[in-house]
Amino acid sequence: MSKNTRFLLVSLPASISPTNDHDEALTALRSAVTTDYGTVFPFSIPEFKIGTLDALVQQADDLAKLESGCEAVVGKVGDALRTILEGDEGKIAQQKTVNDSQSWFLDGIELSADADPEPPEPAEQYLKSFHWNKTKYQANKPLGEIIGTLQKEITSIDNQVKDKYNSYNQIKTNLTTLQRKQTGNLSNKSLSNIVPPSLLVQDSDYLETHLIAVPRTITKDFLRAYETLTPMVVPRSAVQVSADDEFTLYAVTTFKKYSHDFIHKCRESKWTPRDFKYKEGGKEEESKELERVGKEEKKVWGEAL
């Protein structure tokens, strides 16, 4: 729908035409509103079963609350779409459709079904060709019952939007974390394919190897200070493992008794200790997990739309 398009619902008595005919009333309105100001389309609604005056007063209040609830849910849907589609206005516009049949498809997969589904249509076209859904909202039922049905439906939609959006955000966060481990710097990326097991002291009761990411601008300070940072640091044990544009990764061996103090002192010196345990096949596991979460993200993305 164009941002400049506005729709007004106008309710007029049929008595504006001499014969009280609805079609003549529509013609009279069209003659009064020229194309310079807008275009008139019929917006037909059925005759409802009206109860007592007291019931109508209560139903008017209920409808006002329902309208506010509908606007809030539509706003949530819009915000969710902007996030899921990363603000792409073209793709967002494609999703602004009305699905009056409660049946829709994504990549050929039917997500929900009615006996006689109709494809979604653009919101502007839906308003111009509006017709009351007599199957879902039967006009022969009391007006209060129809309002109750609408209230339940908007609550259900609100819950679905929350559930789908939260699920998408969770899987998206997981995927981003995994991707960052593959593409980040040495202070946060995965070390599975960087650190050879031969550099690590393993299965020792007394010694432990620590991996420290040091900003490249202060590597000289690190090499001068690490041996005296705490007691029981193995002299000359620092070995450069890898380097990137921002950090140099070192392996340092200490006695386990002072490991906690050594890590604490590293952080105080603005060096980043990396928590890493070598695992056979760890690189392959990470690749499979990244692939699995990537597929799951695409699946949940489609469900959220």
C-alpha cells in the first residue's frame, strides 16, 4: 500500500437517494466526491442480529477495545517484519497482504488450511474489494458472539506473533554467536582450527596451559611481564600460536595452583584469557553445528513470516 494512500470508512443512510436504494446512494456519493479528491468503493457489511439497547451500549465499548487491540497487534506484526526482513522496504511491502481465508503457503508448504482457501491479496486491493467473510463470522449469530470470536482471534494472533518472533530472535542470536566464532578476532573466535594439541599440557596433575590473546600494540609489555605476573609461571613458556590484525595469541604454562591468579592478572593487564579445551574432531563438530543452526534459522525465518 502506498504511503500516501488513505482510506476513510463513510456510513451514509440510504435515504440520501429518493428511492432509498443502496446502489443509488453509492452513486450519489460518487457524484459528490470527484476523482480529484478520491475514489469511492462499496464496503458492504451484512445485517446483524441486534439485541437490546443496553447490549448495544456494552458492545460499542467492546468494539472500541477490540479496535485498540487490533491496532496494537498489527503494530507488533509490522515491527517484527522490519526486524526479520532487516528493514528492506521492498520485501516488507510484499508481506503487507490480507489473508482472509486463514490458509497460506511458503515455498510450496501449506502452513494452515481452510476447506476452500483463497490466496492472500494486497491490503489496498482487499479494502477496495472488501466482502464480509460469512464463513468465519456468520451474521445470523448474535452480534456479541461475533465480537467474542474476533477478540479470541486477535488474542491468538498476538500470542502467535510473540512465540514466532521470540523463537526467531533466539535462533538468530545463536547463529550470530556461531558465525562470530568463525569470523571474529583471536579474542573471541573459535580456536579449534588454530591451536594444535601439541602446544597444550594435557593430563597433568600440576601444570596447565593458558591461551592469552594480547593486543598487538602491547605484546612487548606482555613478553616482559608474564613470567612475574604471579608465582609459579614456567619461565620462557610463552609461545606465539597465531596472530591477526588486532591480537597475538600466546600459550603460557603455569602451575595449576596459581592458574586462577594468573588469569585474573591477565585481565587486569587487558590481556584476554581464552577458555579452550582441545577436543578431537572439535573443528568438524563446530562446522556441523553452524550448518544445522543455519538451516534452523532459515526454517524459523519462514515460519515467522
